[in-house]
Amino acid sequence: MDNAGERTDPHDTAQMRVLRDALAAADVKRLVRASRENDGDEVERIRRRYVEG
């Protein structure tokens, strides 16, 4: 629990947020490249990762 008495996710640390942000940035770069190269399969894989979980 944090100071306000709310539950906090122990996995949601600053390091985890930094890692998630870095992975998302890499996905954006891959998405731009795949879009530029008309690689619909790769675009769909990246989209599913974010839309479906």
C-alpha cells in the first residue's frame, strides 16, 4: 500500500515503466518501418500485441 492507503502493484516499479516505454518505442520504430515497407503481417502482429493484450 502507498501512503494514501491505496494498493500499489509491486510489478509497477519505475524500472518496469522504463522497460515498457523502451519496448513501446522499439515497437513504434518497427511499426513505421513495416508500414513503409508495406509489411502488413508485421503491422498486424504489433497491433495485436497492443489491442489484444
